[in-house]
Amino acid sequence: MTNGETRKQLEMKNLFKSPKYAREAFRAIGSVIAQRPARAPIAQYDKDGNLTYTSAIETYTYKQLYNDLQILKDPNRTEPTELEMMIACQMVLARTNPSSFVAIRDTLGAKPVDEAKVEANVNQYEELTDDELEALAAYRDAKKQAIVESEDAETTDAAE
């Protein structure tokens, strides 16, 4: 390995020591890979000569996405991207696979609210009776009145 190659390798190792840089770099790399055109799936067969479950899902999904793109007639897009294939396959799997369903549900923003978090944000005034709320309002009014009177007294003293 030449000195230049060694230096580049050491620089990359040093950069990837930073977790923040590594996350951003892998996010960027993943995004580029996900946007590439997907290859048509390779058919995989089981011992009886039937398509495997995974292969059937990939083949079905690829054909559906390909047909959808043909209907759109976008000359720049003739094949589905890797990301579209991943999401579409997860959606097909979500019909019968609970973990795929959870992943799709959470991705679409339909994740259920955690009950423990909801109870932590209880409004303290909801549990008070009407009499307690009226007493609180009267107390606040009296406090405001006392502040106004003390300010008036200070203003009068300063004027004299």
C-alpha cells in the first residue's frame, strides 16, 4: 500500500471514530443506496420446485411497482428503487407478519400512544371541584388586588 493510500485509510478510520460523523455518513450512504434502481428479483425455489415465500413476495411486489411506474409514464423512472421495493415488500408482508405490520404502522405515524406517558401529563385542575376552583379564583383575585393596592401605596408615597 502506498503512503497516500495509507494516509487516506487512517483519515477515514479517524473520521469514523466520531459517532456523530459515522451516523451522518451511513445515513447518506444508505439514502444513496435506497434511491438506486432495484434489480428484478432472482427467483428462488424450494426443494419441491415451488417459489419460496420470500421470492414470491419480491416477484409480486416488483411486478406491481413496475406496472405502477409504467402507468405513470415517467420517462426518468422505469424501474422501482430499492427503497420502494423495501417498503412495498414490508407492506405485503404486513398482511401476515406482525413485526412487519408494526414496522409499517410506526413508519406511517400510527403508533399507539403509551398509556403511561398520557397519565404523566394529567391536568392538575381537572380533579378539582367547582367549589375548589371558585376558591382558587377568589384567592388569585385577592392576591392581585393586594399587589395593585401596594403599588398604589408606593406611588402615593413617592409622590409626597
